[in-house]
Amino acid sequence: MKKYIDSGKKDTRSGFGAGLLKAGEANPRVVALTADLKGSLKMDSFAAAFPERFFQCGIAEANMVGVAAGMAITGKIPFIGSFAEFVTGRVYDQIRQEVSYGNTNVKIASSHAGITLGEDGATHQTMEDLALMRALPGMVVLNPCDYNQTVQATLAAAAYEGPVYLRFGRPSVPNFTDPEEPFVIGKALVLNEGKDVTLIATGHTVWEALQAAEALEADGISAEVIDIATIKPLDVDAIVASAAKTGAVVVAEEHNMAGGLGEAVAGVLAAKRPTPVEYVNGEDRFGQSGTPSALMAAYGLDAPHIAAAARKAIGRK
Amino acid sequence: MAKTIQELQTVATQVRRDILRMVCKASSGHPGGSMSSTDILTALYFNEMKQDPATWTRDGKGQDMFILSAGHMTPVYYSVLARAGYFPVSELATFRQMGSRLQGHPSIRKGLPGIFQASGSLGQGLSAAAGLAAAKILDGDDNFVWCLCGDGESEEGQIWEAGMFAVFHKLDNLIAMTDWNGKQIDGPVEEVSGEGDLAAKWEAWGWRVIVADGHDFEAILKAYELAKAGKGGGKPTMILWQTEMGHGVDFMAGTHKWHGSVPKPEQLEDALKQLGETPLGDF
């Protein structure tokens, strides 16, 4: 089993900031907009390098979505940035009409996603955003797992022609993927091969799944770990192939059950390869204030919970 | 080539005939607001906008662009586009039919020339227009962006968000317009929302405001010239068009009841008789 090393904790939002700057350097059509969260979204370096291509919209997310759509119609590649709740739930209808139905080349940069937003509590912790964005026809949904992958995902989003939802987070987390690995939209990454159970994870839970795999290995259980950095379009072939090999699946995500990756994977397997599936997610709850790591443990999203779910899935074979 | 006022009146009469025949054929649609904004859109497309249907592309490079924020006014929008040469007039007969490019509300998915953006869910088009205007300034594209909103639509908070953005970013190439007919689905605007004095509100927001009669072509053309003269002044312009819902047909005029209702066959006959025929001919 391949052992992944944390090269030093970093926040994925800083990966977005670095990727945005690179995308802006590579392509003058890239513009960035924020609704009073430039610093939180790590857009400072882009704004300093390209002041004329940076648009402060104030605390008015609905307008920001429409402005970005207008810019995209003229050929710009706009990245709009805010907290995940405020660029999804708050502006769902704007995204639906102006970006999705309007088929504009807008990139929705969604930071502080999930429960690891932490201390601000449930008003700011969306655990429903993936469901909303998955539901939109044609929307590409990306959820990279660490700093390096978020840099690459941002570049891939800029290069892709069409609406993209790019989800990342607030806390510093292990940085372990290859910084040179190009991000391929729609491709799952098999981080570890195994034969007893498949651990499917996305975003912050990928590192947790790797830790779970190590714990399971110590008990003689061989776990395959798959990083689903593209939630839509889902890499159906990779999921089916792995389920066929291991016969048991766990899906871990920092999101609630309804409309999340777990349901997406279950839908694929029910249709193509019925397999026992166990879920590690926020179930049907709101979050609360707390530190990110305490919340991940309290809501059952960390490595020990993934390992427990793996044993349960294996037991159902 | 610019039309004379008499020629504009002829086009407007034909557009009103189109609107009524379209909604009657489809047995659905929104004739009231379409008829209140007929004259202003006729003048805009035939005399004011820098646009060329033959070379139209969605990115609007090198041309003026227009967003219909009040997307339900498709009858007037499609008629004006067809009469201006964007697509065959005969296609107006497909309005709201399955598979038609003339969707109930504007869609970019059917490839209808002239449509820059989807609209229909209210309050969003002014933001898109502001984005077009900001991008044109960034690109050094010296053309205007036009946007038509409804007064009922202006109850949406996003309109005012866009209003703040346009002033803050000095979008003086943006000319927004409101079809100020004072009516919305549930009744007079003042009885539904108490929206109040739009002129005072837009002025307070920092816009150049022009108030003009939206059914008098001389006043309309004058207002457009005044609006365009604001370019370079660092402020967006709002034209508040004083109009009448259902204008041009006596039993439809001045009431909210025709916002989204369709005349019966005998009412259509009466309405078309009132409007009179034009040399342009029906679709």
C-alpha cells in the first residue's frame, strides 16, 4: 500500500488563490469577482496583479452571479468567490438561470464548504451545496482534496468551457497529492489499490480515508482508496470496476446524505453493480460551532468512522 | 437606416398586431407589458442600437447589446427582432410551441439570433447587463449595453444591487430602462408593493435619470439621444418610460388584467380592427 506523506498542512482555499493567479497569468480573459470576501477567498494576489480584472461586488451575491454571467457572454472567464452557502443556496435561482440554463462560462469558487468552516456555526456551514449544484443540468462539480489538487483543479476549471462549481475549504489540512499531477475533469484517482473494500472519498475526507486504510491494513484488511475530485460528471467506470473487485463500498463526504456523493455512488451501483454501501456523511443535520477537527470527529466524518464503516460494509458481503 | 416617426409608428402598429396574434395562437403569453413597451423597443431596435442582424453573435463584440430583464415580454421582443431582420417573420407563428426557438421566456439554448441571455426569473437581467457593460469597458469596446426592466420587476432586491454596482464601477455605457406602466399581475403597483417614486429612488442611487413619455416617438427619440449623451460622464443612465399597459387597444389599455391573459377570438378581431392593417403584413 502506498503511504502518503503530508508535506505540510495548507488550506485548500490558498490552493484556489494560487491557481487563480496562475490562470490569470496564463489567460487575460480570466477575471475575478467577490462579494466582500477577497481575503477569505485568497484572491489578494490576483487582485494585486490584475487590478483591472478584479471586481469587488460588495455584499450582493445575487448581482455578482449576474454580472459574471454577463462578462462570460462577452468572452471573459469569470471566477466568482464567496462562502459555499452564499454562492449556492443564497443564489440558487441566479445560478440556475444566468449560469446553468444560460450556459455561461462562469466558475463558482466556493470556499469554507462543509462543517470544517468551524466556529461560525451552522448558518455558514453548508452541508447541502453539492446536492444543489449536482441538480443543475450541465454543471461540472469539483471537490479537490488538498492544496496541490485545488491549484490544479482551478487551472482545469479555467481551461474548461462551461459552468463549473469548484468547492474547497477553510482549515489547514494535510497536503499530500503530487503538485505536478494535472487535474482531469471527470476522472477518479485510485490512490491505493486494495481487494477487500473500496473507500470512496472527496474533499477533506480523502486524507481521512487514507488514514482509515492504514488502520485497516494493520488489521489485515486491504482497502482501495478512490479520490472523487469530480463529483459531476462522475467517473462511473472507476466506481463500478472497484466495487466489482472489492464487493464492499464506503462513501465518505463532508456533506449531508441528501443529494451528496453517497447517493450518487449508490445510484450508479444500484443500476450497474449492486454492492453493499455504507455512508460516512453529515446525515440529515445542521452543524454547530466548534473547531474543524472536533466537528469532523463529532459528526462522524474522520478516519476512525470511515474504518468502522468499512468493517460494516465488509460484514454485509 | 433610421426610420421616420411615421415609419416607426407603422412598425409599432404591426408589432402590436404580432403580439396579439402570437399570444392568441399560443393561447398563452403576456400581451399587456408587451404593448406598453412596443414603442420604446421599436425605436430602440430601428433607430438607436448599433446592431447588425447579419453579423450577430452572442458575444456582442463591436455592437450594442440588449438584455430583456423582464423576460415575460417575449411577444414584443420576438416581434421586434423578427421585424428588424434577426429571423424570419413567419417564425413568430411558432411562439411557445414545442421545439420552437421562440420559447415562452428568452432562451439561448435554441439558437435564436438576437438573444444574449436567458431571462424570465425576474430581477436578474440588470446584473447581466452590468456585466456586459463592465466587460465592454475592460475591452475598450465603445458600444452601449441596453436593458429593459419592469416596474413590478423592480420590487426584486437584486435590481437595486445591480444599481449600486453600476454606479460604483462607473458604467456609463449602460442605459437601463423601466417600463413604468404602473401595473403588475395582481394589480396596480402601488396597491401591490407601494414601490413609490422610481425617479427619486434611482436618483438617490446615483444614476442619471430621464423620465419620458414611452408612447410619443418624438419624446422617445429625444430621450434616447439624451441618454447616449451621458457616455463619458461616469454614471449609468436610467430611462423611466411613462407607459400604459395594453396600450393601443381600448379594452386592454390601462389595466393589469391583460398582463398575462389572452383575448378571445372576437376580442382579437376587435383589437386588430382598432390597430388597423399595415403594409408590412401579418406573419
